[in-house]
Amino acid sequence: MITQEGDCLQYLLDYKDGKIKDGLKIGCHLDEYIRFKPNQLNIILGHDNVGKTYWINWYFLTLALQHNLKFCIWSGENKKATILRDLLQMYYGIKFKDLTYQQITSGTTIIEQQFKFISNKNLYKPNELLKLFEESECNVALIDPFTGLDRQMDFQSNYNFLNTCRDFCNKFGVTIYINTHPNSESGRSANIYQEGDYKGHLKAPLKDHIEGGKAFSNRCDDLFVIHRLVKHETMKYVTWVNVEKVKDMDTGGKHTALNDPIMFDFNSGLGFKVNGVDPLQNVRPKISNSFPAKQLPLNQPDIVNGKELLSFSEKLKQSNLPNSNLTNSDVPF
């Protein structure tokens, strides 16, 4: 199909007038490098056991609470219950064992309004998984990892898979994140720190280390590398993020400098801190009932995929919550 003449004119005029919105922020140093944008295909790369899934789920939770985005998660290597446990700790900012039964129940209800999970008891072909993403009516989908799908893993099959995902994003306006692992070369001695404080520890993989070849970096919009020094006495509690590709910098985001990753403090599992800032702090539920909730002005909605969206926390603030079983201490305002 040949496009119509002039169908991009309005975009070009809006761009000249500064009317094209930047990608969504989460309120910390990360915003300088990574912005959420609809209709994208993004790649996450990292060694095994560095916390790729944990980090991206924290990022998703922050986007859900601040911007009311809906997520659909397929995680072939992580249990739904484990993911929910981690999300609940971050959501309340309280160790899971210290949560009340009521907090666990109501918090799970709130989180599952924003997150749908696809069972990992079945083995899915790519088209089957994408069909489930479509049925979920999500804004954002996670494939974790791509090697867990029922498909061939040769070079041409990787391009076919990525082209199919790209076509899905274009048709439905959904942003897909794909978790990937590096190849064997990335774990050999040439990729080990030879001196300094990190001597003997594994370096972060390069984007060209992706298992399956350069097809992934070639076809994606954004690509970032998650890394952690898992055997270092103190740095094992710090997650590194290197941004290796940002296709559209005009709407926000840029590469991190060489050997200068963004550092995320684990914060005892209560939600990452970036340069001392906890992006979840202002959207967590109030725990104390000692003082009445502060009346806040209405927020202007975000526009995602052409729809006006208030954050989930704002929707709760602005509603009277009829027939709700949530107590004041469990509502995020």
C-alpha cells in the first residue's frame, strides 16, 4: 500500500511548533537517558542472574502508578507469585514479611489491575504470544526471554521474529520489551576486569554480544544493558544500566557515556533509588491514618496511543471509590 500524499503534514507542522510530546518520565536521573514511548520495540540485554526482570518490573510499576499504563508480562523463567511479591514490596516500600494480610490482599488487587500475566506453563510460538498481548489490551508487553519461545533460533528466524514483533507494535501501538542474554564470548576472560577495584569481576556485555546476532540491535528502537557485579561484596547491591541505542532522541533519551552507567541502589528491595531519589515515593499508599489525606489538584492527563490517561494513583484520588473494599491505608493517595 502506497501512503497518501500529505498524510504526515500535520506531524511536521506540530514538530516545528514544538507540539510533539516527549516520552514519559518517572522523576529521576534515568529520565535523561530513557523515556517511555508508545509503539516501540526495545531490547534489554544482560548476563544471567543480574536482575534484568527485577529491574524492568520496577520500571514498569513506576510507569503504571505514575502514568496508568497497562502491562502484559510473559516471563518464562520467573513465577507470577515471585514477581507479585517483589512488586508488593516496592509498592508499599515495606518488606513483604512486614506487610499485613490486608495490605497483601488489597495491594495484589491494585497491582493486578495494571499487570496481566501470561502463564508460563505452556510453550508459545511468537504469534500465539502476540495474540495474547493483543487480547490483554495492554500498552506495554514483556517477552522474557526470547529464547524461551517455541521457534527456530537461526539468523533468518531471528529477523522473522523481530519483523513480526515490529509489525505488531505498528498495528496496535503497543511497546514491546524483549529480554535477551549475551553469547558465550561475553563471559570469557577477555571480558573480565583485569585490574582496579573490580578485578576478576565480569564486565557488562556489549550490544553486539546479544545471543542471536546483530539482528536485535539492528531492528530495535532502544537498547539498554542491565549489569551487576554479583560477587562483589558491596557492588552486588547496585544495578548498572548502560543505554546503547536510542533511535529517537528528539522525544527524549540519549546514550550513556563510555564506562559511566546509571547506578541504581537496591534499597533493600523496596524500590530502586537513583542518586538518592525514589521515584515511587510519592505514589505509594499512605500507611498512617493519623492525618486526613491531602487534597491535591487534578492532574492533566498523559496522552498515550491517542488516549487521555490519568495515573492510576490519580484516578483513585479523584474517585469516591464506591463499593470499594479498600481501606484508607491501602489506597495510593
